[in-house]
Amino acid sequence: MQIQFHGAVRTVTGSQHLLTVNDTKILLDCGLFQGKRKQSFERNRNLPYDASEVDILVLSHAHIDHSGNIPNLVKSGFTGDIYCTYATRDLCAIMLRDSAKIQESDAKYANKRNRKKGLPLVEPIYEIKDAVESMKYFMSIAYDRPRTIAPGITLTFVDAGHILGSATVILDIEDEAGKRDVRVVFSGDIGRNHRPILKDPVPVDSADILIIESTYGNREHKIDAVSDTELVDVINRTAARGGKVIVPAFAVGRSQELVYRIHRQIHEGNISNELPVFVDSPLAINATSVYRLHPEAYDDEMAKFMLEDTQHSDPFGFDRMMYTRAVEQSKALNDLEEPAVIISASGMAESGRILHHIKNNAADPRNTILLVGWAAPHTLARRIAERREIIRVFGEEYQLNAEVATINGFSGHADRSELLDWVGHLNKPPRHTFIVHGDEQVSLDFAQELRKVGIKNAAVPEIDQKFQI
């Protein structure tokens, strides 16, 4: 058995792990790497393996850093099955097309500039037609329903509690070469207990080989009540000075949670019900529609809230909540004179309508740019988080005079204690543990934490590193 790590090692993006066993190649995730643009483009375009030799793709969830390079995989020769949960398939149907649209738009913009300079033209990594074609290969499986996906290999998904449809992957393998039974567990992205909307992550009781994320493996999140208080304070103080709250947020997961949290705070009288709230992201709007299709994923808190607030039974909609799909509606937000909250994608502030909102609002000290998630290095969100005096948007410089607020407690990733608690449900230490999906120092720190609790064989792989097990 062999595992090779092709992404999301010593960094948080581009999840791809290739497992070879019983002459079968199983790819765990196929995500886009997000970082410096030129480096990202080359790394994403050129797959580090022969796509035609991959037999099966198992997808943990729909976030683009886990699913976003699937169209390129298919375009490059993959013809196998893509296994995921039902909700993940539904989200990928909209997210991969949106990603393709961004690829095409970026290439068009670059080629307009390149023609003027006499430079070679570029092609998108993949196009919308490639994203549509890739959907033919998806096979959906419900949680807790084992499925044989190859001779001697059984796949089971359990709820990871991270976003709608997110799963921890369990592979029970009859290893022919080693003449042994082996359980490989890939955590995917582990969510948090007692979070709004979704059910809690389900721990796993045994693993011979564990691949575990470490996004927040060396820090603790604030408790939910503190985060809600911070959200209320940011919104109210910005509104009091006549400003707008601009929120770069992931279209899937974070946008829905923010709308729900604001809805609750308005319902409880902590935020004015006269304050307009806009979700200005077609992708977030489409993703919210998918959330509405899967009430079976909701936790008890969400179900109770929907019963209590009978006037607004839709948790993602209320009187002053507006979803702006048309370009004209989006542009009209630039002319708003009154206080408002504008939630827009992308969370890294690297593409999408959020760039226009940052460009038009960063210089006004009445406004606030509110960051509610992890920002990758070399992204605009990271530069805003670092409170740079000058930021570049669409190649132009803008003064960053707006207040910058950060609320880390809204993260959909487990923190150090929550990850250790998840691992603590294993009935014995895995024979091999690989730590992925974390900045380098964070992953190294988490490896130390695991060693303290008896998991001695904890490794932090390098990019493309191969392990024979």
C-alpha cells in the first residue's frame, strides 16, 4: 500500500492524496491550490499524476480547495467514479460551473492585456463545458451506508459537520499484498460541536492509517456566545457611524451561517430589524437553495428555531434580507447611502463581486471590512487582515481607511481541543498518522500535540512525498 500527498500538506489548499492498493489508485479529493496567481495556475493546470491511471475519486466535501480541480481531472483523462454524499454532489453541480466561469473570465482578462503587450495568450484551466461533463461521473452515497467501490475495498461516509454534505472518509481494505485488513480514515475537514445549522461531526472509533486535517491545530476558538456578541458589536457600531459592513465570505457554509446568525440576533432584538442585509453572490444564492433542499442535515437548534420563528420559517430569509443576483442589483449597492451589511464571495477576496465592494468601500473610515474566516497567504483577504495601508484591487491602489475586524470564532474547522477530542474516540492509536491541511508550523505543532496523547507515529508530509505502508 502506498500513499502520496499531492496537495494541502504544510499548507491549507489544494487537497489531493493518492492511495494505491490492490492495483487500484484511489484519489482522496481533487482541490484547487490557492496562492500566488502564477504559481497556482501552473500547479493546478499540471496534475502531478496521470489522470487516466486514477481509478476512483473519493470526495470529502464540495469546497473548491477540495473539489475544484475535478473538471481538469476529467479533461485530463479520468474516467472512473467520483464518490461523495448527495449534498456534496448537489453543491458541486453549481460550484464547479462557477469555478469554470471564473477561469474563463480570468483568461479573457489576461488575454486582453496580453494582446496589447504582444504576449502569448492563455487558456483557462478548464471551461464550463468541462465542469458540466465532469458531473456525469458523480456517484452519491448516504452517510453510514457502506459501499464496495472496488474488489476488497469498502467505502463509508460519516458526517464531518463542516459544511452541508461534508464527510469523513472510511476505507476498509483487504490488502492483498500485505495479507491484512486495513482501515484508512481520511478526516476531511472536521467541523465543530454545537454549531448552528448542521449536525455535530461524528467521530470514528478505529483507524490503522489516519489522515487528519490541522487547520486550527495549535489554537483555540472563542465560544459561540462571544462570537455572536462580537458580530452584534461590529454591525451596531458600524451602523451607528453610518457605515457599511463588508463581509468577504465563502459562498458555501459561511454565508449561510452568517445569514442565520444575523437572523437570530434580529429575532432576539440585538440588531435593528430595519438594517438591510444583502447577500451579493449568485453562487451563495444557489448554494443557499441547496441548503434548503437538505433539512435532514439540520441540527436540533435549527429545527427548534424554525418552529419558534413561525413568521420567518425560512432560516435564510427575513424581512430586510435581500439576495442580489443581477449585475444591476449588485452595482446599485455602490450607491447605498444608508448603513447595511453586504455579504459577498469569495472568502479570500480573490475573485467575485466582493472585489467591487472592497474597492468602493475600503477608503471610507465609516465602513468596516469584517473577516470571518482563515485567509491564505498572498491573498487580498490576508493583506486586509494585516491592515496594509494600501491594497491593490483590479491592479489599482486604494487606501485602507475602513475599520478591519476579524472574528475567528465562526470557523467551520475544529480547533486544537476539538481535534484532539475527535482523535480521542479512537480505541487505539493508528499505526500511521499523517497531518495535512494546515500551515506548516500549525501542522508541526499539532503533530507534537498528538505525540503527547500517545500517537507517536505522526508525520507531516512534504509536497508529493510518498509513503510505503
